[in-house]
Amino acid sequence: MSKLIISNNKKIVQRVKEHSIENGFEKYTALSYSNCNIVSFKKLNIDNENFVKFENNDFVATAGTLIYKKKNKDKIAPRL
């Protein structure tokens, strides 16, 4: 199970992030982007990637397994 939190309310995102960490979701990526706060948590029992940021500052954040079995992000992005 993974989690993806997106909101323009920074306090709510912080509260949900802290609660999620307390419940075992310790690996995550957090980003504030154009008045949008995003936290993408990795799955608890599987080493996967739920967040990719590119050199031009574009990014992809998912809840689920978009980037599967460590496939190269440069090969995945053109398929999106």
C-alpha cells in the first residue's frame, strides 16, 4: 500500500504526513509546487518508486506502481 497526498493546504498535508509516518510510512518524497503540496509515500513492503523528478523540474507522482520493477525512468516517461 502506498499513499499520495495532494492539497493546497500545507497544514493538512503536514498533519497527514506526520500521521502516516507514525503508522509506518517512513519513506516518502515531499514537494511544494505552484501552491500545491504533494507527499508521495513508498509502499510499506515493496521497494518501488512512486515519485520521479526530471532535470527540467517536471515530475510524476503516483499512488500505485507506475514505475515497475526498477525500470529506468527515462524509458518510462515517454510512455506517459
